[in-house]
Amino acid sequence: MIYLNSMKSGIMIFGCALAVLVTACTPHTQPFKVSNTLDYPVKDKTVVLTVEEVAAYLPLAKEGKAVLAADASGKAWPTQNDDVDGDGQWDELSFLVSMEAASHAEVVFRYAESKELEAFPKRTNVRFGYKTEPFAEVSSEKRLKSIDSPTIQAIFQMEGPVWENDMVGFRNYYDARNGMDIFGKKTDEMVLDSVGIRGQQYHEMDSWGMDILKVGNSLGAGAIALQIGDSLYRIGPCETGAYRFITEGPVRAMFELTFKGFVAQGRSYDITHQISIRAGEHFYCRKVWIGGLQGDEYLVTGIVDKYELPVIQDAKGSCQVVATHGAQAYTHENLGLAVLVKSDDLVEQYAAPKEGEGIVETHLAKLKVQNPTEFAFVVGWEYQDGSFATQDGFMDMCRKSIDRFE
């Protein structure tokens, strides 16, 4: 056996070398192994493999044939064949696996039969729609240059792209604000396709949940900025901003935001922001690439701070948590918010001004630019899970989220 991927947060992924080197590793028959080295069970862990890794077991995978992941008995696991680079052929296989503490699961790959991949319950979703009938999905609209809700509300449902899983939802203001907001969910159903149209409101509690964050001019739920010297610039205003849908389904949802000609201190940058959310998790993941760097820039993200809640910092493994917890939801119920970052990437944590122009009321996390820089934003709403009413309950979930994020 050799590692196909490095050890990640207690989840070890094993595979075999090429069949010519290890004769037992015959395509279609040799199982792939995923081990849980944690001291607690892992439910619905997302595993992602490249098409090249899968092709070591199923050679025709590289020709675009649909592949399914199953356990040793042949029972299929929720699986997606994702075309991440947009060339029309899938290039990443994602699937869900559950394991007891200190155990492993054997995975068998096989070619999917007709409609097998469509049979799994949908647990992630991306929606970017127009406000007026027939409420069509947006495919190629440029990012608006406005900075006010009335302008964008007249065009786009929920003011921009939204994404959700069976735990939580988020949205992006598709204009120069480029803010990030949160939908608290009281259901595990995918609901955001219809929210904000046909009379459905989201600033008042509904059976599914509601918008739970006041963002203002902060970075809200993990919006991004660029820091040069002591100056901070919201990543949003740009020459051309665009949206690209990538995937959604039973395992994960993913899309991409691009900002071409973002200008700061007379410099021009091209930025790609990839956003993903996976089934069963209380956070969404981010990858950010920045082109045009001169070497003195930092990527900054953060958490809205409208109620002067203290910052909670914690660490586990190779990650750190920058968090707040308290009565900071829209109707003042308890809400925990956190940024998960790699310890090696976190330069410092500091506070934005309380008022003034630019970014205010934000607990900021200053990060090294790695291309991509990877981090996550975590949410724990007490109406979704009563354990999040306490700081201890929320921080316990954050530590477990690190095990899934690393």
C-alpha cells in the first residue's frame, strides 16, 4: 500500500500502486481503503479523488465514463462525478463515507449504470436566479457595480448566488459590496430555490428558517479583502466580475466567483474565489487565487462584530479557530461564527474600526497568500441545534469541523 493523499485530520486514504507493480491491485477488484484514526465515529465524511487516482482502478474513468463508489458488499455510497475545470469531462470523484472510531472502510469503484448517480438524495444546492418570472437560473451576468440593496433586489433573487447543505445556507451580494450572509436552517431539505420569490420572505422566521445575520459594511460571514501595508481593500469593485456554476448534488456543491481588474494602490489584480459546501457540515470552504501579486499583499477575511463579542481562539492539529459566540443573530438568539485557517497561514488577528468608510465592525484574520489560500467559515445557530446555544457546544463543533476541513 502507498498513500494517495497525505494524512488529513485523522482520515487516512490508502490505495495501491500501479497494477504492474502490485499484482494484487487489479483494476475493478482491489479495494481502496479509507481509515478513521480519530477516537470518535465519523459520519458522512467527504472524500475527493482525482480522475487519475480513480483510473488506477478503472482505466476507462479517464475517458469520462461515470464511476460509482461502493462498500465491499457492493452497496453504493452517495457519489458525484464533478467537472471542476469546466472542460466537459469529470475530473474529480467525490463520495461520502461513514466510519466508526479507529476503523477503516474498503471502497470499491465500478462504472455507474444508467441513472444510478441520480438516485441519491440531494444534500447540497447552489441557486442564482432572476427575481422575475420565469425565475431562470443566471449563467453569464456580470457582477453589478452598485452598492445598495434596492438596485440588486430588483434583478436577482436573494441579491446574488446562494448555497446550502442540509445544515446551513449562505449568500453572496452580487455587486461591489461582495458581502457574505447566512441563512439559518431548521430543516435538512434544500429550500433556497424558492426563497425570495412568490412572496416568500427571508428576513422573518419561516418554517425552514431565515436570514440570521446583519452584515452592514463588515465582512459578514467571511467576505474577503486585500491588505497592502496598513491599508485594507474590500475585494468586490472590479472591472469585470463573473460567476461560474461547477456542481451540486448528494455530496457537495461548488461555484466560482472571479474579479478581473480589481485595483488597489494603483495595482491591478485578477482574483478567483472558489466556494464549496459539503453534505453534513456546518461550514463552507474557500480557495482564493490572486494574480498580479507584488509580494507585499495579504488576504484578509473576517467575522462581523456588531455586538462587541470577544474573540475566542483555539487550535487543533494544523488549524486555528477565530470565533465569536453570543446573541448576535438577527433576532438576538445565540449564534456562533468562526473562521478556520491553517496555522501556518494566519499572520495575525485584529479588529477593524467601529465606524468610518471602508470595512468596519469586523474581527479580521490576516492570511498569507498561498495561491490558493484555503480557509473555511463555520456557523452554529441555536435554532438549528440546541447545543449551539452555549459557547462550549459551539466550540466543540468547531474542533470537529477542523477534523473534516484539514
